[in-house]
Amino acid sequence: MDNPNYELDEILVGIFVQELNSQMKLADIAASNINHFLSSRMGDNEVFWYHMENLLKALVAMANILWTSNNRNPYKQRSRLLRDRFNLSDEKLPDNLRQTRNWFEHFDEKIDDWWSESRTHSFADRNIMPLTMIQGLDISDYARFFDPTTSELSVFGRSVNTAEMFDYLKSIMNRINDAFWLWPTGSLRAT
């Protein structure tokens, strides 16, 4: 139940907007490095996966502010009030973003689950190629997989389109930033 006395002070709103902008910058950095890797096809696959995981973390950090998964007040109420404040009430968190990030973070548990559930114990991990290039595997046998032709990131069959997710949250940030601007000191002020 909402607390009728809970209000979002403009300073607090500014702090959340500043954090959203910071996470968007981190997502931009990760996306830029991912795109550089994909365009040059040079570099270490581990570095690609490092940036992919950081892209997911930054996007989920943004989502957590606007669509908290914590059902307790004041967090849920704060998320709703922020969405209302920026005319985002009709926006929904895209499917599978948190779950895909969680599967990255709890990869050890996903390996255990995969081992107990897989019929063939075929294991394809950290692939960066079209999904159609490997034949004969169940989708659940692809541990971490990125298809550069579709921008689909998959972790043991749970997938999210990273380009759509990035573009979606970037468009939301543009809408939020239409209501705020940065002073030269870096602090946020309402317009």
C-alpha cells in the first residue's frame, strides 16, 4: 500500500536522474566497445563478454530505478512516482532483461541446472556468431551466445535483444533529460 505522505523532492528526483544518466553513459561505453569488436572482429572474446555483461548491468541498474523489482515501499512507490513524473506511466520494462543479467551473474548455478537437465551435455559457450552456424544443439545447450546479425544475447535459452533494449532505454533517457539539464557543476536542476 502506498504511503500517502511519501513525496519525491526535486533534489531526490535530480539524484535519480543523475544516476540514470551515469548508467546510460556506462551502457554507451560498453555498447561502443561491443560495436568496435563486432566491426573489426579483432580483439579478445573475453573483452567482448566483459563489455556485454557490463552493458546488461548498466541497463538493469537503470531499470531498477524506474521499475524496481522490490515490492516493498518506498521503492515500488518511488519507481511509480518517477515514471509518473516523466510521463512514463505507460512504459513497461522489456521482458527478460533482468533474468538474462541474473543468469550471467549466477552462471555457476545455471551450469548446475544445465548439467542436470541437458539430454546431450553438449556445451557451446561464449559464441559470437549467427545462431544458425552451429547445428544439432538444443537451444539450452548454448551457454552464453551472441548473434551479431540479430543482436540477440542468449544465456541457456533465455534471450534479450540488446540493441532494442539499449535503444529503448536511451529513448527513455532522452524523455527524462527533456525535463532536466546539467549545471556546469554536474548537478542536476529542474527546468
